[in-house]
Amino acid sequence: MEFKKEIKNIQGYKAGKPIEEVKRKFGIKYVYKLASNENPFVPYYIKDAINKELKNINRYPETDCFYLRDIISKKFKVSKDQIVIGNGSDEIIVLILRAYIEKGDEVIVAYPTFLIYEIQAKIHQASVRRVPLKNFRYSLSDMAKNITKKTKIIFIANPDNPTGTYLTHNEVEDFLNKIPKDIIVFFDEAYYEFVPSDFPRSLEFLKNRKNIIISRTFSKAYALAGLRVGYAITTKEIANILNLVREPFNVNRFAQVAAISALRNDKFLKNTVSYVLKEKEYLYSEFSKLKISFIKSATNFILVDFKRDTERLYNYLLKRGIIIRPMNSWGLNNFFRITIGKHKENKIFVKYFREYINKEEEKT
């Protein structure tokens, strides 16, 4: 049976290796995953909300996520009708392509950036224009130069994954002033909670523009990656279209009540962000001592320029129960990305990372 020819040459997205798989393969009791930009802390405070919801497990969830949209609406001072809830923010990417892309349309992405934009764009029969990063940052001027009559969507990860760099408010505002208003600009703000003060106030752009979508997630700072819930804030018109093509019951009951609890718990979020900033400085310091290059990050991960084979390092660490992310799939050979974990996890990584470097130097 034949399948869509657009799928034939696509390299599927490979997620970070799961902890359970490493334990099975190597018979290791303790495994530390520093590969997928997850929050190292478990949000146990959601336990009561989930337990209360157990009595309704035999019923479908509310398809429009009324109460979750309500709390997001109040938090960000937008209308409930501007909000779309997704099964992770990844689903929002799929929905926008499903709703607006026809065969032959073009989308613009940076390179390298979050891989799902290009993978899903090709699956939806779009042509993809890659715009190379400059000094590990988006080149918005080059993106603007790549716009054609066929351009339908521009994807912007801000902060970017895998580099961790970000665009400022003035940079984005200047870019939007140059963009035709019939082109959708998709801002992926998955790491929004970690960003510095000069980060774009993207919701302000929605007041005067009808071509903007802002997506965020509960998977990172809020520590709900296992429940898969994200959201988009956009215009009422675009939200209506996305909800039209969205699957019914796409966000389960537990995800909905957990996300509501997360938005009510400022303490957990503040503690997470503070902890990540502190541990990020610790890793910066350790990399500097080892004379290892890295890109300063506005997120909960660091892109490291190892300048040598990262697959060997990856396998060496894996056997010792540490999972990092080689960047070969992003075209960044000899780079790896490390998520900022608990201090204990970070120290164990540094110990074996240093050990690996020393052993390699002994061979030369």
C-alpha cells in the first residue's frame, strides 16, 4: 500500500532516550536524564487535583478545556476566545499547518531550530525555506529576505532550541513591521518562564496585528511533560480555525486539572526558575574550568561546543547512567545539549565529563 510521497524522505523526530530504556539496557539502578529539557522536580502539589478527578475517569474530558482557558485568560488578560489548548504545544504546530497549508505553500524556518517545524511542514506538503542562524541567533533580516508570494507561515522559536539564544522586543517589533500581514508568524515560547527582562512582550503585538500565534507549554518550567498540555494565544479568528481542525478530547482530564493547579502555584514556578539560574551558572563555571565552549542560554539547557565526537561521549556517559543530547540531527556535529538538572545530577555529569576528557587526553 502506497503512502504519501512527502513522507518518503523525511527523517522522523528522535526524542531523547527514556530513563527506563537505559536502565533496562545497562542494568543501571540510577539514571539521570539531562537530554530533553524537562524540569528535574516533580510537582507533587498536583496530586490532590488529580485524585479528585479520578472519579470522572470513565467520562470524556471537556473538549473546550473551559476552566483551563478561563485561568489562562485571567492570567494574561486576553479573551478566552483567543486561546487554544493543545496536547503539548507540539500539537499547536500541527494544527496551524493543518489549517493553513496547501500543497505548494512555503514556510520559513531558521536552521538549526526546533525540528518539528520542518518535519511537520513537509508532511503537510509545504516547501521549507531554511534560513541559517548567525552567531547562533536568528537572522530576522534574512528571514524577511526569504519571503515570497508563496510564503504562508514563519516559525520563530524564541528562545531558540537548541541554541538557547533569544530575540529582543525591539528586534521582533522591527521584523513584524516588515512582514506582510497575510503571513502568519508563529512564536514558539516554550521556555517563556525562564527569559530575561528584554524578552519580547509578544502579547502586545496581538493588539495591532491579526497574523500572530504565540504558543507556550506546561512541559518545561511547570514540570508537566508527562501529561502533554500546551496552549496558544492568538486572534479570535485564528483560534476559531484551530479549534475547528483540532481533535475532540485532545487534552485529557488529568492534564487539564494539573495545568490549572500549575498556574495557581507561583511558588513552584519561582523556585524552579531560581534553581535553574543558579545551576546554570554552576555549569557555566565548570565548562569554563575545562576550557569547553558553550552558548549562553535564556532557557533551562545549554548548547555545548565540544569540538570533537559527541557520539563517543554520549555512549560513554550513557553507560554511567547519564543521558545528554548529541546535536548531529540538527547539523551541529561535535555539539551536545545538556538540560540543567538538580545539583547532584549536574555534579555527577561534570565528574564523568571531566573523566572522559582526561582519558581522551591521555590517548594523545
